[in-house]
Amino acid sequence: MIANLAFDLFSAILLGSAVMVVSSRNPVHSVLFLILCFINAAILFLMAGAEFLALVLVIVYVGAVAVLFMFVVMMLDVDFSELREGVQRYAPIGAAVGLVLFVELAFVMVNWVIAPGAAGMRLLPAPGNMTNTAALGSVLYTNYIFLFQLAGAVLLVAMIGAIVLTLRDRKRGKTQDIDIQHSRMPADTLSMVNAKLGAGASVPARHEDAL
């Protein structure tokens, strides 16, 4: 009874926060509601016995993706009022895409069939004495190792592509020539000056040229 009430409570909070993510006018508020979505989804995963997925959801999505997105939104000085000016122009296309998605979801809900042994599998997510994390790792790195490595390669290529696209070679920074530094003698850069108290020291001519 308590488990059912907790499931209904966290599910209602998850759905409400998901609606607020897409309906909030302030993008920072949307990110905060997105974090609330992730936390409630992680709690539902824990209740289902999938503790590994719950921890991944909190650590990866809440701790990295959502927080990074919030920092980007807060640091970029984006004029959202200017962005909203062209919304009416793309409203018909957005409505068409939303209608297609709604029809697809309706077909899925009509033909939805729950497996007969789903309730028993929910109560026993891992075989034998093996934990859920060990069972997931065994299946992932045994049966789907090539797909897992392929997904990692795709993410690596995407990361390299993002770095290449955003990196600009600016000639503003100072560069160094290692050969000139190695061939330079101490007498070219070091001078012993007997400075009087309160009089200061003058810079030799060769150092002025170097500066």
C-alpha cells in the first residue's frame, strides 16, 4: 500500500515537473524542473530495483548535463524576447510535428500489451544472488560489447567534432621558439646591477630590445 502511494506521488511530481520544463518561460526555471524530473525518475528506478540506472541518472544527467546546461544558459546573454518573435512563423510546422507524435503515441497506447511475467521480473530484476549492477554489466559487456564500443566511438567522434568546430586559431597569444631559448646565453638575459637604496635600477639596452 505504501509502495503504491509512493509510486503515485513520485510519478505525479515527475509528470508535473516535466510539464513545467516545456512550459516555463525562464530557461533557468526549466533546467531546475528538469533536475527535479531526473531525481524523481531516479527514485522510481530505485523502487523498481534498478539502482545502477538510478545512480547513473543522478550522477551523469543531474550532476553533469543539467548543471552544465544551466551554467551555459546563465553565462550566455541571450535575448529570449528576440527569439520568441519568430515563434508564430514556425507554429504550423511545430503543430504538424506535434500531431504526428501524438498519433504515434496513440497507436502505441492502443496496442500496448504487458508481458505476462513482467510483474514477477520486476520483483526479481537480477538472477540468483547477482546484483542488478553486476547483471547489467555482464549482459552489456558480454552480449552487446561491440554495440557498446560503437556507441563510445560515436560519442568520441562527436566530441572531437565539437572541439574542431568551436576551436578558432587566434594569433593573439605569444609563442615561444625552443631553439632560440636553448641557444641563449645567461649573459644575454642576466645583468648584475648594484642598485642604491631608494634609487631604483635602470633596464639595460639589450633588455629593452628584448622587451
